[in-house]
Amino acid sequence: MRGIGSIEGCAPSIEHFVPQQYLAPDGSFDAARVAALGIPRELLMKLYRGMLLIRIIDERMLTLQRQGRISFYGEARGQEAAVVGTAAALGKSDYVLPALREAGAALYRGLPLRTYISQIYGNENDLTKGRQMPCHPGSRDARYVTMSSCIATQLPHAVGMAMAAKLRHDPVVIAGYMGDGATSEGDFHVALNFAAVYRAPVVLVCQNNQWAISTPVAGQTASPTIAHKALGYGIPALRVDGNDVLACYAAMRDAVAFARAGGGPIFLEALTYRVSAHSTSDDPSRYRDESVTAVWKSERDPLCRFRHFLRVIGALSDGVDSALHEAIEAEIKSAVVAEEAARPPALATLIEDVFATPTEALREQLAEVAAALPAHPHS
């Protein structure tokens, strides 16, 4: 990976944007190159646990949705390396403004698992009091801003926060995440223009999973790569193999250091693939060739790739891996049991958080609702 000083010299050629990679799809690697990254073994294992947590949560939540126990879920399966690798390079004081598939970044940064599960259920323990769709967590402590389902709206917010941090001389970096589809939205272009003009300390991370719901990348942009779009605004860009967690971490580490040092905004494209459906409301077999998906699942899985690497360097044994699986499974099961048993939010929360003191009209409306639900146990 290039040093920070050479980032501004990014050339706009297609060849320049061959995705950076440290771990090949089969898990092979150049030991000297990997060693030069200087990633301690403890961090390598933390990256692995973060990726494994996402994979197992996704599997369990998908099952719960199919059983009718939760209403909706959007997986990050196959994109764990891009989520965890980039999140791991951020400082504790930095902020994350996510898109749909970054909940694993919140968990990596300290969001308690039960808090995440309670949000999926929308119960009395949910910090947002059941007002958000599932997979829309937020955490003040983890500095993870609640996502919006509206595509790309988080990007002007990320840039605005970065501009504010610069004005306040606060040495934080803002990470604004997006999918490839967001780069065809007006908010994306507004955000990049402001970021470039005001040299905001923001890292704009695109998880290019090649599908904007049912629209392939080729159907929504003529740009040779997503990274090229940043160059048009005078923003340097990096491009990595999004299924290689080491490449994602190394590039994000460079990008964060560049922004924090006053270099201004920088763009990172992580090339990956959405192996699952867009969400539990989607059937991808209706619009894409699933034989391509099968190749990504079987031959380019980021978790299998990293697991092989860890075993080769002696950081992970079968016993340790099995114990880690069991511990995560038990943690998720415990959280689901607890949150599934929790009650719905109190009825009175319907009129909270808009006014410091609910108006009389709101109180009257709440009373009408309560009267229509005489058997409601939580009024």
C-alpha cells in the first residue's frame, strides 16, 4: 500500500485502480508484504472475531425472519472483510455514518449485542423505541450514527460533520459509508463537491457489491470504476479487494491518517459482491445469474480466505476456531432469548421525543388510542 505522502498523486488510469490485495482468494500470500503491514496478532484475531460475528448473526437473523419472529433483515454476508477491515482502522473518537450493511462496524466499535438485537425486535429495550426498521441501530458511545434507508442521504451529513470538526479543530475523522448505488444519487455528488472544496477530514467508503438492489453497476454508471468518480471532484482515491480484510484495513489506515493529517477528503472503493439478497424482501434469482454468485460464495469468501491465512501463520487452530464459534453462538442465543421476551415499547412513547413536554393535543390523541386498546398491557 502506498504511503500517505503519495496518495495525492493518484493517477486516473484504469490500471492504477487494480484493487490492492494482500490475501489471494485461495488464502495464499506474500509473507514479507503482509509482515510489512505491521498488524499485531491480537488485532488479526479481533478482525477475525468481528467478521465471524457478522456471519453468524446474519445466519441466525435470517432464520428468525423466515420464521416470522422478526420483520426484516439485511445481510452483510460476503462483505464482512470490507465492514470490519475499514472499521478497525478508525480511532475511538472517529464517527461512522453507515449505509445498510455496516452494523458489524458498530458491534466492532463496542455496540452491545443485546442493544443491537433489541433494535431488530423494536421492543422496550430498543433505544429508538421501535420507531426504526430493523438493522438501523445507533450508538452514541460507539459514535455510530443511526442510518437512514434513503440512499446516500448520510453522505452530506458525514461531510457536514467533518467540516464542523475542522472548524472546531477537533482531530476526528468522519467515515461515510455507501453502496455503489449511492454514487448515482445527487446527495453523493453534493457531498463530494463540498468535501473537496472545504477539504473536510472525511473518508468516503464505498462497498461496491456490484448490485444496487436489482441494478448492476454497468446499468447505473459509465465510469470505469467507482473510484474514478472521486477524481472528478479532485479527491484522491484508493481501490482494494473488498474480500481481503488486510487490504481493507491497510487502505483505510492510510486514508484515515491522510484525512487526520489535514490532507482533506479521500475515497476508498472496496470491490466485493452481494452474495445474499438485498434484504429479506428480495429474490435476486429473478434478476441476476446466480451461478456467478455461487463462484463468489465458494471461491472468494472473505471469511474462508482470512481463516486460511490465520491457520497458516499459526494464529488459529481448529480448537480455538470451534471455541470461538460456540462462544458467539451462545452469546447470540442468549441475546435473542432475552430480547424476544421483552415487552413492546410503552404506549406513551408514541408522543415522546418530539416536544420537551408533549402538547395537550398529543395527550388527547394518546388517550384516544389507549381507549381503543383497553386490553393493551403496556399503556
